[in-house]
Amino acid sequence: MSGYEGVKFTTTMLGDEVPQDVRLAQLKQWCTFYHTHHLAPPYSGGSYGNLSFREAPDAESFIITGTCMGLKENLRNDQFVQVSYCDMEQRIVFARGCRKPSSESMLHFAIYQQRPDVEAIFHGHGEVIMNHAEQLGLPITGTAEPYGTVELAKSLLAILADHHILIMRDHGFIVLGNSLADAGVRTMALLEKAKHVS
Ligand SMILES: [Zn+2]
């Protein structure tokens, strides 16, 4: 169907507490890295990149950048949101914070559920990586799905396996890590590799 944008999710706010986790300092540094290296330009008018970390081992909750928020320097804690749980069937995201969570929250939730080893998820749209995705031999989703949809999450889960870097067709890339530093260092290596493929 032409122009189909997919059914996105609704957000239920459980509280307005601003996240205070000490790891926010690290997360902000990687947001700055994504911004500085042009890895998080806007996609499809509404989504920038989004970065998150799991709150505790085995927890399904995580802390993620707020919605419609460009990654930049000097982000404040109130620009991040805790996602407590997602109901993938009803397409509801339950969150705490003073703004809504990233439009890709369901995608992050689905990955954390399927991959207990993953503690951090970084998602960007940078051209330098997207233009070389095939030469880099990275796994790519079979179909292009609108951002923020369950369909997009499912297309990614279908190729997730134990990969740490994946490409969402015609959209962006995902880097997974067993810590924030791990996801960050993987991003740095990916960026260097992409710059040097011809
Ligand atoms: Zn995106």
C-alpha cells in the first residue's frame, strides 16, 4: 500500500522522575561522539539516532535518549527517559521521565529481550556507514520498514543471531555491546573501517 507508514506505538508515562544513573555520564559522551562524527542525522523527519543501556543485568528496563532529540553536546539528564516495559502486542511503551522516550524504544526493548548478553544499544544513520554497508559485509534486514514500528523490530530480530553490528535496510545501523564502552569502541572501529573501504 503506497504511503503506508506502519502502526507506531503509544506511550504510557508511569512517572516523571528524571533518570539519575551514574552511567548517564558515559552515555552522554557517546551521544556527543555520534553527534561529532555525523552518525546521527535525522531520518524520515522524526528520528535521530538513539542510544540506550540496560538498567541492570537481566532487567528488561533501560535508559534511552528522549524522542525527537538531536544528539549533541551537553545533554542533560532530563533529556533521557527510563523505559520500564513494552507491550509489543498492544504496541504500548511504558516509561518514566519528563519527556517521551525515543521512537525506536520498541526496537531496543526487543533486542534486550532476545539478547541477554547485550547491555548497550547504539543506533545511528550516518551516511559513511550506510553507503558502505554491503562492502563491509554486515547483516542487512530483508525489508525496509518504517521507523518506530513493530515490523521494523521484527525485521531486525530475524537477522539478529549473535551479531554485534547490523544494518536496517534504507535506514540505519545498530551497534550492540556488553557495556557502553564496548558499544562505543565497536562504533569507532566500524567508522574507521567504513572510511577505508573503497
Ligand atoms: Zn533510526
